[in-house]
Amino acid sequence: MKKNYRRNLFLLASLLLFIGCSQKTPITWEKRILDSNIKPISLYYDEYGDKSKKTIVFLHGFGENHHTWRFLVPKLATKYHLIMLDLKGFGDSPKPKNKAYSVYDQALLVSQFLEKEKLKNITLVGRSFGGGVALIMALLQENKLIDKNIEKLILIDSMSYSQKLPSMMETLNTPFIGYLGIHFLDNEKIAREGYRFAFYNDSLIPEESVQATAAYLTFPRAKYTYLETVHQLVPDDILTLEKRYKEITLPTLILWGKEDISISVNKAYRLRRALKNSRLKIFPKVGHMPQEENPNAVSDEILKFMNSN
């Protein structure tokens, strides 16, 4: 019995390693943008405020969904039209079993969404993984590869420069270990550890957020998309890509938690230098999720930025 168990475990590990090493389309601007034939999908979104007012579109981070923005609604929805989008593979959006989960793929899908919904002159908010998507969309617009629908940009603890993956994502990105971890650990434990990693002050973690994140992990193919996104998280041409941020001319607000251990605050200063038409606000005693750890401050900064010329 023990011999068969070990043999089956070895075969499973070998299969997962083979799958992890199988051929995929390079994650580059050329292959995922210029040569892309990605088809639109129906992305889920929550909507608040008056449609006749200026629109703000929100893109969440890895493992999150529209739910993470709920604390910003009370202050912002009275003045603006808000759209909280679920990226492909997350929240209530479709989770197809394919390999198109990079920031490039997501940027094209969000751009198609803006066109379909006829959203013009928007302010695009992206945090963490969603910030990486927003940066790609800004570059697409600067290069006239999509219509000029984005008027302003807000980046919150944004994925941007090459770096070592945070420890939790490094574990998920490890063949066999990552698969076993996300499939066999308790969903609530995964969600709670994720929030503890993201918050500076654990006492501020909303229990509702933990439970919602755990619930979404039970959705069909949710864990597949988590792993696929982690595997494609860093573009193969990241060093070339990060040199192109200086092309972005959009007015940009950069918000960052000073105590972020996922994406260090030094990346915020690098972005501020690269994006010439930008301003930076650092929140003390805040980690990787300012929109939940200090939502009032985030709302106030967004309001100030929206009111500025």
C-alpha cells in the first residue's frame, strides 16, 4: 500500500512538473499584444453613482475582486459614476481554462470592455496586479493601439518593476507545492493569511473580506486561474517594459502603503520619477491594501486628484 501511494505521488509530481514546463506563448508585448487574437468575454462589474457623471473604473489586485473597493463607495459615489470590474478569472467573471492570464491579456480584455460599454474620458484605477494592467492600458493608448478613453490614471501599490515575488506567491509559483497548497489547505486559512500578509495592522482586517475571499475560492476553476495568473505574473520582457513607463503622459496619482512588504515603497518613488505627469502620496502605517486598511484617506486623495486640473 505504501509503495503504491509513493508511486502515485511521484507520478502526480512528475505530471505537474511537466504541465508547468509545457510550451506557452511568450509573455511579451509582441506576442500578447501585437500578435494577439484574444476574444472578448463578459466581465462582471458592480456599478454605483450617476451615469451622467465622470466615470472611474477600478481594477483589483491578484486574488481580489470588486468586493475590495466597497469602502470607497460612500464618499465617491455621490460625485462620480463608479465601475468596479472583476478581471478575467477573478470574482464573478468567467474563468476559462486557457493560458491568457497575463497583464497583457487582461489589458486587452479591459480595453474591449470599455469599448463595449462606450465608456469615455474615464479615470482608471489599478492596484497591485490591476495596476500592472492599468500601466499596460496606458501604454496601449499612448501607442494608439486602443481608442483614447483614459483621461487620468490612479495607481495603488502597483505591480510595475522587476522584483522577487512575495513569499506567498513564490510558494504558489512552485510546481507541485503550489498546486498542493492551494488545493488542500483550508480556504479560510488561505484567505486569512493573505490578508495578514497584506495589512500592516492585523486588527483592522475586515472579517467580511476574509470570508468573501474564502467563498470565491470555492468557485469552479477559481484555483486554476489563481495558479495560472501567478505563473504568468511577471512578463518575460519586464526589463524592457519598465523602461517604457516614461512614455505615459496621463495625469497620474500614485498611492502607496509605506509598510507594504509585497511591493516595496521604493517602487512608488521609481514610478513617480518615470511618470513625469504624476504625484505621489505615501500612507504611513499602511500595508499593501490601502483601499481596505485606510479607505477614508484613499477616498480623500482620489477626490482631490479628480478635482484637480
